[in-house]
Amino acid sequence: MEQAVLLLGIDGGGTRCRARLSTYAGEPLGEAVTGPANLRLGIGVSFSSVVEAARQCLDEAGLSEQNIACIVACLALAGASEPAYLTAARNHRHPFRKVIVTTDAHAACVGAHCERDGGVIVAGTGTVAWAVVKGKTYRVGGWGLPISDEGSGAWIGSEALRRVLWAYDGRVAWTPMLRALFADFAEDPHAIVSWTATASPRDFGSFAPCIADYANRGDTAAIELMKMAGGHIDRLAARLVALGAPRVALVGGFAAAARPWLAAETEKHLVEPAGDAVQGALTLARSAAEALQPVA
């Protein structure tokens, strides 16, 4: 085991980094969850979460940290769709035997469809759509806050706070959800403005569960936001279908909350994912390891 190739699949998003370690043959060895690994948060932050996740996996497997040098890793990271971030990640020093870097959406697509043609919408802290059709890859959205990521947890948190300020101005009516969010900032609009100046997407996304809960309880402002989020996801799905994706999977931390708000047309194309982004990353890691000799 000491000299064997180990495979590590990483799914790194804006809220957390999930990891799974296996043998080359696919035997699971360990799993871990650490902090955010979105490259937009800084390459140091991202790789710190990745390396810590690898160490935790090794520890769970009963292997020493020296075995980190035996790992072929696929780092599927949010932000890797941007060329500058991707280049920086590929050039960053790491302790692994070999690393390939791709986007979390790519790995999610591979995992969801077992390498068959299909599309995936990742609705988590951010949103992005990805498809693989006849050997070609397509990316839709996912350009990051504040300019993109509509329908995500971070987006809906930002929109909710916008409406709190509208209610304070008298431009819209107060609702229980808006009052609850306002109370989180001691009913001080200046505190909201100050907080948003330095808040991360993860911070904005922390309000998403509360918003979804209020929507289910009939809060009009929350319902409006969930309908808007569903509409944005509908449009991502429609674009993937137009590109030729025969099936679409909806994944991510915000997916379950958003799904009841999707259009019937979107539901017609949705399938349950066969596997997750970590499994997709492990599949890609194994492909990268096939070129190494020996692999036993």
C-alpha cells in the first residue's frame, strides 16, 4: 500500500471542500469535509482546504501523511472556469504525485451521467450549468457575484437584503422574513451596507435556508425570491437542452430548496444524478493515473 497510487477526488465550492480517497481499484478509503475552496477566494485559501482534506482522508484510512505523495488528485474547483485562476491553480505547488485541475461543474457532470452525454446545473453558493455533448463541453453562467450566479444561495441572500433596504425606504411592504433579516443587523440599514462591503458569497448564502423556509410558510417576499430563483434555473436548463443535452441533473446545496419552484418543462428533462461531483473527480483522477507506471 505504501507505494500504491491513491486517488483523490475533490469538489471545492464557495462553502466547503468535499474529498474522497480511494485505491486505484476504486476501494473507498476515507472522506473529509473542510472549508471553502473556490479559487476566487484566493489560491492559498483553496489549496489549504484541499491539502487539509487530503490529510484527513489519509488519517481516516489509517495511512501516514507521507502517503500524500502517492496521490493522484483531481481538484474540481469553483472558479477554475476562469483562465487566470485555472493557470494559477495548475502552477501552484502541491504535495501530490500528480494533479489535474478542472471545474466543479465538469466533475459534477461526469459524476451525474457516468461519462455519458448530459448536462448539470450546480445550484449551491453559486450557480453554473455545464454540459458534455458529443465530446464538446459547454458552460453557461457561473461568472460569480455580483455580476452572475443568479438563482444561487448567495444570489438569493443578496436579493433578500436588497429588499430589506427597500422596505426600510418604504418602497416595498415589510414581511416577517424581511423583519427577521433586519433584526439580524440590529435594525440598522448602515450595518447591512457595512457588512455587504466585505461579505463573501458564503456569507450571503447563509441566508438561503431561512428564505426557503419563509417561502414555504407563505411569506410573500420569500415566495417572490424563490420564484425568481426557480426562473433563473429554468433558463439554465433550457439552454442546456437547446445545446443538445439529453438529460439534466440538478445538484448542489441549494438544489433541493429550489426544485419545488421549477417549471414543469424543466422537470421533464431532470434526472437523478448517478453520482456526485466527488465521484466525477475520482473518475477523472483515475484517468490521469492510467498514464503512470506502475499503478499497482
